Amino acid sequence: MRQVVMTKPGEIAVEDRADPKIIEATDAIIRLSATCICGSDLWPYRGVQEVHHQVMGHEYVGVVEEVGPEVKTVKVGDFVVGSFWASDNTCDICQAGYQSHCVHRTIMGSIGTQSELARIPLADGTLVATPGQPAADLIPSLLAASDVLGTGWFAAVAAQAGPGKTVAVVGDGAVGLLGILAAKQLGAERIVAFSRHADRQKLAREFGATDIIEERGDEGVAKVKDLTGGLGAHSVIEAVGTQEAMMQAIHSARPGGHVGFVGVSHDVNIPGELLFGTGIHLHGGPAPVRQYLPELIKLIWNRKIDPGKVFDLTLPLDQAAEGYEAMDERRAIKVLLTV
Amino acid sequence: MRQVVMTKPGEIAVEDRADPKIIEATDAIIRLSATCICGSDLWPYRGVQEVHHQVMGHEYVGVVEEVGPEVKTVKVGDFVVGSFWASDNTCDICQAGYQSHCVHRTIMGSIGTQSELARIPLADGTLVATPGQPAADLIPSLLAASDVLGTGWFAAVAAQAGPGKTVAVVGDGAVGLLGILAAKQLGAERIVAFSRHADRQKLAREFGATDIIEERGDEGVAKVKDLTGGLGAHSVIEAVGTQEAMMQAIHSARPGGHVGFVGVSHDVNIPGELLFGTGIHLHGGPAPVRQYLPELIKLIWNRKIDPGKVFDLTLPLDQAAEGYEAMDERRAIKVLLTV
């Protein structure tokens, strides 16, 4: 099969590799219908994280091709969506809704789903079958559910977005944009997007943003305060992962407010005095996407939401290198790879 | 009137000062029945925080002696308990339950309640009258509600202590001990106290601790994991304020668990990568004691709880210096000053 490999920072190859095989009785093999490039793939691409001939990709939708003898809830031929963490969905941590911290978890990036086929561990716990074979135009949205939508959704839940709330969103990448969509679905009254890019502002408004702030840092915070009677937002989504973004998020929230952070933290340090003084709630980390998949699939299947809009560039798997370049140079918000 | 003053680090005087007067129409003047020394008073006492001829104390119970013309909910002669933050209890932040961040808040420490009389700003928002004049033996517990119990209670709420939960408590000072009492009242199934002092262990057990761990740091964390099937506690209370205590608290919690921190942070830094990776909830700061006062007064009045047990040394106000010494040297958990 063909599979994307990052040979070194900034260098993407598509190689012929052996087809994956069932290893554990709880595994499934899927044939991918589509996969994509994640903002987090840019960290190693830019050399911020070490990488050496690494398989890439952790988002996936496709058709089950083979199942291990213990797999019960999905069968050959099912169209499935799975989280970027494989999880058993039965341990205490999963049952509490934190499948991304499952005691038996496997990160799908270690297997690589920018490929024609992929082995999915713990298939019963990880995969959710759609009600039938999806129409082609639903596939981007179902793929988004695998991570970027699920992550934005978790961020909005962690920020306690809901009726009567003002939600501010730091980061106008695909996760931030889908955090806006999630906040809207969760009933938020007002959604403030921090963005200085016209194309992203447009998508933010389509997804439900009511206000756009172009300023960042202290100036951006001052604008949020202006919009909220001096108090700050009830809920803030942090979808970047830098110190600047985290500080902007914390300072944008009102006392007792909630910050949900899903940007993968890189050299972020949070002063205890700041957290103590602001009195905010802080919660985040790798999103337990599996928790939300049934609900997200239903919303997509019934065409209530269209998160696939974040894919503004589609390329065949063999042109993955061009996809990485486009995202790195911010020419594309998010790249879908057809398989 | 007599009032306690910290002239410099480590030096306590009791001085004659002018009686306080009504300044704002919303003020009340109370005659204190009792006051006390807070663990946080030890930070300036030890020179960690700057101090220069500073009035001291922020915990108080007493009888209303005079009210400003706009005060409506308390009257002369009422026995009252108030929070260590004065708050209007009507602004959006107060209404959301965060009176310690009220937009009109005043920290009572700036007024000083280790004194015979005290001016209480925003009396309607700040003070809660008891159902009648309390029996003498209830006064220590009512005084505890003013801060140390309310703070422990907030920590337990922030940690989401409740039925079916295992709660770990870092810090065996008065706040940590009353966090145990709060967790018990909130229905926690198992309460693990970190403590290496026999007298505090005893009180911890009286308040509801089911397990005691004497180890600290990584060893303490390992013990909590042992007690919880390798997962960690659902809820952790941090009641110290140091880096070591915060790290012990975060690592003691399971993924998706809740850490409630009320130790006043001193040089605490929380790595974003750690928060991201552990997936815990973090919430804390100055406790919105006012939110809990009606409930706490009721529990004390009906003799359901006895938080006054944390006072293991009682001295007259004029001997405040000896009280500070006793707490600094850990000869006393908490010192009550009679007025």
C-alpha cells in the first residue's frame, strides 16, 4: 500500500509499504476513503518536534476490510469513523468520558493513517459505524469528526459553551473554526473569533461567530472586555498551543469563567499566581473524540452541520507533500487527501 | 480600640487605634466576638511577602454595632458572619457565585479584623446574620466559616468531591483539614489525607479521612495510585500553595479528574505540557466564601459539623504575638483570638 512518511523535518515522501495485518484479536483493518493533514503535523514538519522517517496521519474514515476474531460491533463492509486515539471504551477512564486517556490507548499517529490501509487497535472501542454508506459529499465532514471537529467540540465543552454564554475563540485554524461551530451548536449566545485573515473570518461567521477581533495579546483582551461590560468572556477556547495564545485565553475569561485548551502545548508555562488571581477554570488536552462521535455522526448524517468546509484543498494521497507545503505556508486551512 | 499590627516580618504588636467609622452608606461597623490568625498571615510574617506596619486579619464574627443608611439586610444587634472579601453580591460575577472576584470587592485584610471593631464594606452583600445569638461553643465554628471552612469547602467543590469519588487532600493545615470535612459532607466515598503529623492525622480522621499517606512528592503520588487501581484520585484538593504541593496534586489526579487549589500560590509554575498530558481540570483561587455562608451557618447552627475543632490554641487579642509564633513554629494548627 501507499503511505505518507516524513523522512525529516520539511520532507514528505509517499512510499510503498507492506499492507497492515491483524495483530491483536481486537484489531480491524480499514481501507481509507479519505485522510488529512493535521495542524499538529506541522510541529515536526517545522522541526519543533524531532522526526526521523516517521509514518504520518491520525485522522481517518473508511470501510472495514477485515476484523480480528474478537471484534463484535463493526463488520466487514461497514463505513466507520474513529478517533485519533484508539481506546477500549470500557475502562473507568473511558467510561468517565476520557477515551483519549484510556488505560489501553494507542495514538493513531504511531500507526499512520495517511495511507491506503490502516490497522485500528481496539476496533470495538475505537470505531463507530455510520448508518450506511455515506454520500460522497458527506465524507469530508465525517473525516473532520475523527479529530478536528471532535477536538473543537471538546474545547467548547471544556469551556462550558452554552446558552447565555459569550464564547471567545483564540486560534483561527481548523480546530478554532470548528470550536466556533461547536459553541454555536451548544447554544452559545455570542461567539467572538480572534482572526486577522479574511478567508478564515468568513468561515468563522458561517460557523456562527457573531464578532471578529483582529487584535491579539493585551489589545485583543481589551477588545473582549469591551464587548462584555468589562468582565471578559464566560468561555474561552484556546486552539493554538503557544504561551501567547494561552495568556490571551486566560486573560480573556471572566473570573469563574472556563478556558478549554486543545492546542498542543509547546513551551507553555502558566504562573500559579495568575490562575489563582483570575479564578478561571482550566481544562484541556487531547480530546476524547470517541465520546462525541455518535452525536457528531448523527449531526453530519442529518446535514445539521457541515464541518467539512474547513478542507479548502483536496489532493490525492500521492501529492501529500504539496498538502504539507500549503498548510505550512498558510495557503490552506486544512488539506484533505483522497485515497 | 485595640488592633493587631505587623510592624515588620516576624514582629507583631497590638496597638490602640481610632475606632472605625461608617464611610460609605453601605458600611456596617461590627464589634468582634472572635477573630483568628490565617495560614496566609504567615507569608508576610516569614518575610516571603513584603510588610510594613500592616493591620492584620480578615476573618471575623461579631455583633453589628452601627449600620450606614443604605444597609437593609442586617441591623444593629445582629450576630453576623462575613467573608474575607467584602462583595456587593449583586454584580454578574457575584451572581455567578464568584463573590471573591466581585467587581466592587474589598479584601478585608486591608481593613484588618484582628481588632475589637471593624468596618465592613458592602454590609448587605458581605454579611450573613445567624438565626439568633449563638451559644458560646458555636463561635469558633462560625468564625471558621468566615474563611478557613469556606475555603476548604470551595476547594472540595472545585475538586468536584461527591458521591462515589475518591478525594485526595494535599496540605494538613486548617484549610486542608476542613477540605476533608467538606468532602465528607459532599458525600465523598473515600478521602485520602497527606499528613505526617499525628495530631493532624487524628483530626483528619475525625473530619472524615479514610486513608492517611505520610509520603510526599512522587512517593505520595505512587501511594494514591496504589489506592485507586493505578488511576489516581477523582478529586484532589491543594491547600498549600507551593510548587511541590501543586505538582503532587496534579499528579495525584486521574485523567479527567479535578484539582481544586486554594493554597495562595507562591512561585508556582504549571507546565502547559503537563496540564495537556494529564487532562485534569484545574480551578481555584480565593474562595467565594459568601456563596456558601448560608449553608455553612445552617450546618453549624444545627450542629451537623464542628469545624471549630481546627482551633487548637485560644488566646486573648492582646497576646496575638504568641499566636503568630505558635503557628509559625507549627505548635498550633490555628489560633483563635478572643476579643
